Amino acid sequence: MTDVLDQSEIDALMSAVTEGEVDEPTEQAQIFSRNRRDLEDVEIKDYDFKRPERISKDQMRALQTLHETFARNFGASLSGFLRTIVEIRVATAEQMTYSEFTSSLPNPTSFNLIEAPILEGQICLEISPLIIYPIIDRLLGGSNENIFIPQRPLTIIETRLIKKILDRAVTALIEAWEVVKEIDFRLGALESNPQIVQIVPPNEVVVVLGFELKLGNRAGTMSLCIPFTVIEPLMEDIAAQSWFQTGKHSSDDHWAKLVGDRIAHAPLEIAVILAETSITVAELRNLEIGDLLTTDKLAEADVTICVEGVPKYSARLGQYRGNRAVRVKNTVTMMEKSA
């Protein structure tokens, strides 16, 4: 049994505390961890259980870098399709609940679902009407001057036109995700009201990547919403640091091969400069058939091969199967070009 204080002992103890003879115990913060840490060096932050941070900062940076590639590819594809410069860049990358994402979207808007056979669930791509209608106007031959942005869902014709844009977005998304895993993204349903589309529960955590699109003097936003449950099986691959460098090299090799194939059949003009000299205008006016122009260059000296007017190689004059020919000896250095 523990000792019990009587009333006189309690009064004496309270009097000692009041007069300062007994120090009051101070409560010390305790942090439970597997490793001992100095409490003075520990940063304590508030944690909101309603909005759990299920994705680390490194993974968020990886996702942002991944979709910067998507933005570049999509912008290049749109520029070629619309015959004008389209700039797309990643503006924001954050995680929130699905209800917060849908509440921030305008209604109506272009709300499009994207799915993949190997992923459980869907992701959504939302494009603001502020840029949707200028794109439609451009496709129909307009100039985007004084264009009116209607507050209504897209018509059937407008939806078919925008589907051509979405197909290019899906292709760019596939190319961007190749560095992590080959995913066959496919365009699903197209909606105008984001409130009626529930791809995940309202409190489910999603990654939202915000993009800024510029088309001439028009600008708008685009949002890519990826539920955490959809990409959770891929998070280990996304967190790996090696795929950044590998992806860069594979992307460079892909574009180098693509550009090389495109320009391989481009015609080039090649000319051989035998010799050069200078004459006066009077001598040029008096030139007649049979006149000789002499130069300081020896007949057996090397000649210069120019490609599109730029000196590239030095060669020797000769004959091959009855035709005049030149044999390439070496390339022309920068010093020789400037000389």
C-alpha cells in the first residue's frame, strides 16, 4: 500500500510550494523514435490528419520532372498540329484530396478520363475553357481575336475536335512515362461537369499537376489529377534516382534518331571550287569566248568542296570512268575556312 498524506502534511507541502521552497516539475517533450536524437535539433510540425502527406517530397519532385517532359512533348505536338507556337509548362505540383481538386475546377469544363490496363483506376486531364475555345477557333481557321468564351458544355462537333488534341496529350503522356514503365494510356469518357465524376472517394489523396498553356495572345490552364492509389504500385520506381539520367539519355537518343531519319533524305548542293581570282569591271565587260583567266593556283593543287556554300573538304581532281571526279582527302579545319 502507498503512503497516504494526512491534511497537515498536505498543508505543509502546499505552503512550501507557494513560498518557493519546492521547485515545480517541468514537463519535458518526448519524441518516440528508434534513434536517439537531440530534442533541440528536432523540428516539430503540425500534422493534419484530414490531409495526410502520402507522397514524399522526393517523389513529388520526380513526378514534376517526369511531367515536364510531358509538357515539352505535348507542346511540340500541338505546335505542329495547330501550325502555331504553343507553350506548355508545369506551374504547380501538389497533393490534396479529390474533393478539393474537383471543387477548384470551373463548371462546365473539359474533364477527360484516362485509363491504362495495368493500372487500377483512372486519372483525369482537365483543360480550361479559356484555352479550349481558342484551340477550337484555331482549328476552324479563326484568328483568336475578340473570341467569346461561352459558359456551356462542348457541342458534339467541338468534342470531336478536342478529341484530336486529347489523343496527342495521351501520346505525350505515354512517351513521358516510358522512363518509369511502359504504360498504354487510353482516352476514356469525356465529361463537362467535374462534380458528377467520382473516380476515387472524396477524401482520397491525389497528386495534381497544374500546367500553363499559351497560344498566341491566349492563355489557360490544364490540370492532371493522379490518384495515389493508381500510382502506388509504381512509387518505388518513381523514387529511384537512376531513371532520371537513363531517361535523359534514352530521350536524347530517341530524338537524335528521329531527327536523323527526317533529314537523311534532304537534298544538298555540293560545289567544287577549282580556283579563285579577281578582275576589274572593265576586264569583265571585255571578256570574250576563248579568253583565258589565269590564277596563282597550281594545276596539281588541292581543290575545296563546299556544301551549301560552306567549305567542308579538300580533294584532288581526277577522272573516273570518263567523267571528271574529285577524291576527298580530309576535312577543312576552322582556320582554313576563315583563311
